[in-house]
Amino acid sequence: MFFYPLLPIFWAVSAKADFFQFESISNVSTYYFNYIYCNIWEGECQQNQDDATQQVPTRDLWAAFPQDYISLLSQWYCSLGQCCESGDCRITNNITGLASDLQLKLHGQHLAQSVVLKAVQGFISNPESNKPLTLSFHGCSGTGKNFVTRIVADNLYRDGVKSECVRLFIAPFHFPHARLVDTYKGQLREAIRDMVLRCPQTLFIFDEAEKLHPGLIDAIKPYMDHYDNVDGVSYRRAVFLFLSNIGTTTVNDVALDFWHSGQNREDIGMEDLEHRLRAEAMDSQGGFAQSELMSGHLIDFFVPFLPLEYRHVKLCARDAYAARGLEPDEGTLDEVAKAMLYTPKEERLFSAQGCKSIPQRINFFLP
Ligand SMILES: *[C@@H]1O[C@H](CO)[C@@H](O)[C@H](O)[C@H]1NC(C)=O
Ligand SMILES: *[C@@H]1O[C@H](CO)[C@@H](O)[C@H](O)[C@H]1NC(C)=O
């Protein structure tokens, strides 16, 4: 009995399961299913490894096994977190949570708030979409690009950024040497393919995207395009996020213009920005900016992050205290906000580092 050694594992998992669950389980992740079948059970696998994900044992095979073992195996498989009523427990797609997090936790970014929500909601509610979702976040450091990325991950995936469905690439860290770009291309393609096979709705995050080599962008472009599949794999449920400081000048200029003319910051609309953002992106040097990704229509949404004002920094400080269970008075919040540097020189309107490292900074102000 070749499954004998595994029985203790099965027994460790309690509760009931039924055989018919198995069919849906095999639909959930043929990849893992096949892995167990071939490698642990040493079942009959065809040798073509590329095709490995396509082979799923048929029902007939399972019918030959004693019922008990099947339900135990089914339980064990589910205990790995791979099966759920929703189809895939790793995915939560909590749009309500996304909306409320963007509303409550993000400060001073009315555009990012509405664009990100609209984009993600539209994508999730339309499983037939014919391309992956691609978003490009623009703004200077500390304005919330990483923060929003985390909010998205937290609400779409059970394990947030730690999910096996989320992959972060930091351009200067993962791809530091221009001379190795050909190696990186292969690695990146393989990583993307591998991730999507394991989890169709994978979130790929490219941080400091302005430093991505043009060759790398060309390499991944096909995955973002309107193809049914690339070499037999469909990327249409994937999400690509690019975070960069490209276009920051434009965003800051528009925010400053609005302030000078006495208009509300909240009245800045996408129409005031998107066109100029695209134009500045094309003018700037570097791979991502000049890539066809930008000029073509592969980026679905440009998301501007406005420079933060004194009052926003205070809100960030309040959140940072609240996270430690503290409720500071206005005076304390003012002290924290005053400790930041503000630009431009004359107006001193925008925090040069946004809300960056506020949680660390409040250490200095703790009693
Ligand atoms: C599993 O997939 C097959 C074919 O793709 C489909 O006919 C069947 O209804 C699916 N079963 C479940 C439970 O989703
Ligand atoms: C979605 O998020 C909200 C707010 O964070 C939470 O109250 C709710 O339980 C979540 N829903 C699911 C299905 O996880």
C-alpha cells in the first residue's frame, strides 16, 4: 500500500469531507494536485514536464480507492489551504474591505482612492476580462504608493503581501546589473510563468520601476497584452503594479497650481493630470518611462499620488499613535508634523518625505 506512510498525516486532519468535493478540488489547483499525484503518490505521470499542469487523474482512478482514504486525502489537501467554497482560499477579493481601507487609512489621496478602487473592482467583477490589470503608481516617496499596494494585497489575498500569490520585484535589488539583463529576462519570464501557473490571480509588484532596464520591460510586455495565452498559459487574471517616481514633477506642479489659485486640492481631477503625466513620463529618461508599456495601451490606469500637506502628516501621526493604542493630543501631533521638512522653499506646503517613517519618528515624541 503505497499511501501507508502518509496515513498519519491524514489522520492528523479531522472533520468530514465527501468524495464529490474532490472534483472541485481538482479544478481548484490542477498544479498542486498533479504534484501530489506524481511526486508523493508516484502515480503514472507522463514524462513531458512542461505539460505537467495539464494532467489530472480522472474520476475513475479515484473510484478504485477506498472511500476513507479519499476523504482523508481530501481533508489533507484542503488543510494546505488550497480549497475553499470560493474556489481558492488564498484569494479573498474583499472589495468592501478595500474600499474602507482606502477611505480610512489613506490620507490626502482622493485620486488614488477612487482610481484604485474602480480599477480593482472592475477587474475582479469581470472574470472574462481579456487582459491582466496593469496599474502604474506615480508620486514621490512617502505619498502612499507602497501603502496602497499593501492595502490591495491585504484585501485581495488571505495572507496579504506574504501570500504565495503576491510577488515583489525591486528593480535595483533584483536586477542590479545592466550587463546581466539577458539572464534577468529569462529569470523574470520564468518567475512570472511559474507564479501564474500556481496562482492565476497573482499580484506582481515592480517597485522603483523607473530603474527597470528597457530590455526587461520588453521581456514581460507580452504577459500584459491582450493575448488569450502565452505559450499555453493565460495571464488574464494577473495584476501588475508598477511603482515609480516618474511624473512626480507634474503631479507636484499641478497640486501647487491649485493651491496658488485658491482651489481645493480635492477638486484636482484625473483630467488635470493624466495627460500631463503621460507626457512627462515619455520625456523622462529610462527604461520604464520610455517603454512601449507607457506609450502603448498596456497600462490600464495611471494613478497619481499627490504631495502631502501638513494636515495629512498629522493624520498619519495620529494613525501611528493609534496603532500603539495611544491617543495623543493636537499639540503632540503638531510637534510630529513640524519635525518634517516642507517644500518648496517659499510656500513650505508639501512634506518632502510625505508620511514616510512617521511610525519610527513618533518614538522621539513618546513620553
Ligand atoms: C470541473 O471542471 C470541469 C471541466 O472543466 C467542469 O465540467 C466541472 O463542472 C468542474 N467541476 C466543479 C465542481 O467545478
Ligand atoms: C472584508 O473586509 C471587511 C473590513 O476589513 C471585514 O469586516 C470583512 O469581514 C471582510 N470580509 C470578508 C469576507 O473577509
